[in-house]
Amino acid sequence: MPTSRNLLVTIALICFGLIGAALYLQVSKDLLPCPLCVMQRYLFLSVALGCLLGAFSGKPKLGAGLALLGGVGGLAVAGKHLWLLAHPGMSCGIDPLETALNKVWTAELLPFVFRADGLCEDARETILGLSIPQWSALWFVLITATLVTLLVRRRR
């Protein structure tokens, strides 16, 4: 069984890797992120930062708890995204969320990463049989389950 610190660092690296994969798809496949995609990026980042805080502050349960909040938020956003994909026509063209997200200071500082330009209904491209929101939901489930396990097990 890995130590709490190793597990938290691994989860953080996975989250950074997933954001990197999203950026790769954005550039190589010209898949513009929608507002829900950008929110998932923020939530993966929050999970990673919570995990790093727990790994290096000596308080792994605190960091795992903060990361778990991001994971649960990510599950909710990914669920909303999957619901929109299952119900075409429920999303209007210009999303008010897009305007709000694009005015956040991180979107202005790093538009390449946090600017929402795509439509949520366009996320139908598949990778190994799953759409990007399905992959995101899967990773949020795995990460959240791992964090819950970390929080309930005894400290090593």
C-alpha cells in the first residue's frame, strides 16, 4: 500500500497530465474547450493543488479533503456535461457561463488554458470509444474514490 504522500503526489501528477492531454487535443485536433470543459480544468487543477498541499504540508488528510471537494465538483460538472450531450438542443448557442468564465483573471492571464470558446454540445469526438466528457467523468470517479479511500484509511 503506497504512503499517503506518494498517493497524493500521484493524483496531482495525473490531474496535471489530464490538463496537458486536454491542451494537446485543443491544439492538435482543434477541439475548442466549452465552458463546462474549462470548469473541469479548474477542478482538476484544484484537486492537484489540494493533493500537493496535503503531500508537502504534513497534513495529508486536510489536502485530501480539499482535493475531494474539487473531485466532487468535477463529478457534478462532468455529469452536467454528459446530461447535455444526452439531451441535444438543451443548450443554447451562447452560454452566459462562457462570458463569466472568460472574465476570470486566470482566463485573461492564460487564455490558452482557461478561455472557453467551444460549444458544450460539440464534445462528441471519441478517444478509445469514450467522449472527452466521459473520460473526464471516469477520471473524476477514480480520483474521488481514491481520495475517499485515503481519508478513511489509517495513517501510515
